[in-house]
Amino acid sequence: MNKALGILYAFLGGAVVGCTAAVLFAPEKGADLRSRIKELLKKKGIDFSDDEVEQLVKQISAQIEE
């Protein structure tokens, strides 16, 4: 069980890093970027709602500003 949980955390961590890279290097409008992030996560098997993507973007933005 712990191994499976570790793999899940590693997977989610990789997805967050990928999204962060997309936010940093993508010269797109906010709405387009959020849509792209949602598509990237969906390809990885993670289905986020629009609100969840918005929260993720806010968290990433806050961490970048620190």
C-alpha cells in the first residue's frame, strides 16, 4: 500500500512540475493556458475540474512569486 501511495505521489509531483514548466514557458492567454494544463493532466490520467485547475494555477503562481 505504501509503495502504491509513493508512486501516486511521485506521479502527481511530476504532473505539477510539468504544469509549472508550462506556466513558466508558455506565452499564452490565461484561459488558453488553463485549458492546455487541463488537457496535459487529462492525458496523464488526472481529471481536474476547471475550479481545481484554477486552484492549481494560483498555488503555482504563489510559489513562483516567493
